[in-house]
Amino acid sequence: MKNIRYKLSSNIILRRTLYTMLILTVFSIGNHIYLPFIDQKMLEKLSENHSLLFVGNSTGANYAKMTLFSLGLGPWMSSLIVWQLLSSIKAFKLDKIPQKRSQFYQHLLTLAVALLQGVGLIVGFKLVSDDLYHKLVVLIIMIAGAFYLVWLGSMNTEKGIGASVMLVVINMLTNASSQINMFLNENKRNFWLIILMMILIGLIVIYMSVKFDRSEFRIPLTRLMLESSLKERTYFPIKLNPGGMMAIMFALSLNILPTFGFSLLNQSRYHSTTTQWLVENMGLTKPFGITVYIVILFVLAYAFSFINISPSKNIKDLRESGDYLYDRRPGKQTQKFLTHYISVLGIIGAIYTVIIAGLPVYLGIIYPKYSQIFLLPGTLLMMTTMVLQIDDYINIITIKKRYGELL
């Protein structure tokens, strides 16, 4: 029986892995299809902008090469958080609309964000030709690539492994390896010192990431329908970092939107010294841009704590199952209790995320030669958490399959 279950689990994982590999192959091909009318000299300048590459890597984008998937999942991610924000406002009543209409509105938001980012890239980095027709062709291709990437992510969610996160992981691995190799070639004098720094930083960040992701605060839970020795071990878990790594990806995606917006204003009749200053200072190479990024990062890390662990939803689930927290009256008292602990742990997780992924970026201003090293902690934090999520996803798939066959 164990051999049968093992074979079934192996088959489902193998099938999903092959499907994911097919999707990643398509993703890799798309990342090597260059957009038309792109100035090669401009691409060389883009490859030297490490902060822009960091933003792109973290959202599945490819700003350095300007390819079919240049926009990455950034438009979809930005629209998702805007939609969640609007849905949280009860006056709009967006949580009551049908799912198909909700998806349609989200796609419209994705289109709007992709349009803004696409136009911003074209205006900011310019093309070989200034002809409006050529600009429109490039814009349409970029937007189509962004939507195709969203579709690939949804197909991987349905039939593959790792959902849309897998696309970001592969993008980060491939681009980070090439950037590190380039960085080491440029700093051959301090080669071993840099290697030791990277290893030390990497081990510390990976260790902390695993600890924060796996550590949890356990609230005793009373289950009325459970009558066994296991009843004493039931609990309601809240992770030490309930916001997770999604805050970093969304913060980077949202942080780059104003840059594109101000770039458009700077090229229009609304051009001013203020818009020019904002274009020059909104990036992750300037103190103002880094500060804005850190503020967004902290707010999103805290907000995602309540998105990932919704007190109202958990109260509803507890009421339907008949369970309740030990020594807490069901209803408002339980909701207030959960909200308090989610808030406390959310702040702890947000501070941790800012320390790992935000504050080191400031050091890149002081030591611009080593700016890529200071972007490494944020990248490792995201990658480690993503790998842990993929591992959890594989375990869920195998468990579901085993129960399905037994039933």
C-alpha cells in the first residue's frame, strides 16, 4: 500500500514538474525575444542600473534586455494590491460582485498599470525611431507579453508546481547569477573578500528567513468535535512574519509606478523642476527613493499580515466549525484577541523585513561600488521564502493525492 501511494505521489509530482519545465522554457524563450526599435546603447546603460535590475528581477521583469516579457508580473501584482485595497473598503461593495466580473475588473486594472509602465519605459528609455507608429507597436507587444505571462502563471498554478512564484524564482536565479558574475569580474582585486562577504550574508539571511517563516505563535484552540489525546495539541498558529515575502515584491512593483508616472509628466507640457527632481530621486540609488521604498515596504508587510490571516474570516471559520479559542468568548472578544496578536506579530515581521530588505540599500549610496552586495539580502529573503512555499505546495499536492486514492 505504501509503495502504491509513493508511486502515485511520484507520478503527480513528475507530471506537474514536466508541465512547469515546459512553461519555464516558454518563459525563457520570451526573455530572449527582443522588442523592435530598441537602441542597443540604451540597453548597455540599463544593464549598469543595478537598482532597476533588482526591481525587475523581483517581479519577473527584464528591464535590462527589453524583451517580450520586459514588464514581467509587475502590472498584475500592482493591480492585485490595488484591487485588494478597494475590496477592503465596504462602501464599494466589491466583495459581493460575481467572481467573473471581479476578474474582469482586475484585468482592466492590470491593463491600466501595464499601459502606464509600458509608456513610461518607452518615454524614459527612448527608441531608435521617434515615429508614433513604432512606439505603439512596442507598447502593444509589451502589454501582450505581460498578459501572456499572467496566463502562464495561472496555468502553472493549475497544472504545474509553484504557481506564479516559480516564474519569479527562475527569473531571479538567472539574472542574479549573471549580475554576480559581472560584479566579480569588475572587482577581481577583492575577489575572495567579496566571496566571503556574500557567503556570510547569504548564510545569515537564509537562516533568519527560515526561522521567521517556520516560527509561529500558537494560540490554544478548543475543538468540540475532537475527542482524543490530539485535542490537547490543537492550536491556532500565527507566523512570526505573517506578511511573508510578498510585501517586498509588491513594494518594488508599487515603488516603480511613480517613477514611470513622473517620467511621463516630465516629457509632457506639465514638465517642471519638481517632476524632474522626482524622476531623478525616486530610484533605489537615492536617499529619497530608498526612504519611499522602505515606507511602502513596512506598510505592505504590516497590511499583508491581515490579508494572509484575516481575523474576520477566521472568526467565521471558527463559528462554522464550532471551535473556539481557549479562555476567550467567541465573537468580538475572539476577533479583538486575534487582531491584537496579528498586529503585534505583523509589526515584528515588518521591522524584520525592513532590516533585511530595506536598510542595507542605504549602504549602496555610501559604497556605490558594492551596491549589488547590499541588494543581495532582499533577493535571498524572497528566494528562500519562495522555495519554502514551493516545498509546502509539493507536500500539499502529495497529501491530497494520497487521500483521494484512499477514498
